[in-house]
Amino acid sequence: MASVNTMVTDERKWLAGVLDGLTDEEVFDFVRLLGGAEPLLEIVFLLMPQELNAEAAEDGVVGWNIETESRTSSYGTEIVGGELVAHAGTPVDARVRLSMSLPVFLRLITELVDAVKAFADEEVRVEGDLLYAMRLQPMFRAAPVSSPVTAS
């Protein structure tokens, strides 16, 4: 049976394969097929704690403003002691706030776009601690941490 971390990684790889090469409008079409932006964002933020690399994590609160076709959805993530808690809504004490469109957000979490490049291209807007924002991407792992291999 697959571990949850492997399952999350597999889902992210599947999503990246689907999104790769799609225009923003095609991404919105795909999201509508999945049932809409809100359920998809809820799943992403529900699984986000499992993607945190505790060894690289730095304490802080991040506000996420994700623009869908009909509204802006806000979430907060709080990283404390190598653990992440996510919740819907705008955090009042965010160290940094990130704003972007849903297609850009999905490309970031599937590693189809580099966060620094997205910021440079003005696809991601940052309010607050810019240096902390630049350190966020390495706090999340692309794949589950594997056990060291030992020779027998």
C-alpha cells in the first residue's frame, strides 16, 4: 500500500502532466471539470502539511490569495517547529502575503513554474517579508524524503 507522502507526490506529478502546456483558460476549463476551484483548493491546502520539509522549514505565517474566475480565495498557512497548519481565510498576522491567479498557483505547486521566475514575471505579487517569500519554495519537498540506502 502506498504511503500518503507517495500518494501526494503521485497526485502532484499527475496534475503537472495534465497542466503542462495548457493556457490559463484551458487550466480553468480543467478545474471546472474537477468540480471547481474551491474543492480543488481545499484539497491542496489539506495536503500541504504533508509536503512541508521539516528540516528546511522556517517559522512564519503565509497568506495566500488565489484568484479564480469568480472570486479571490484566501488561505493561511502557519509553520511552527517544522509543522504546517493550513486554514481557509485571511490570516491577520501573516509574515508574507502571496497573490496570484489559480493557474499560476497550480503551476507553482506542481513545479511547472519556478517561484522566483513567477515573481520576476509579475505573476506572483508579494506583500511583506520578501526574503521569507524567496525561502518558501525550498521548504516544500518535490518528493518524499527517502531513507538512506545501506549496503549489505
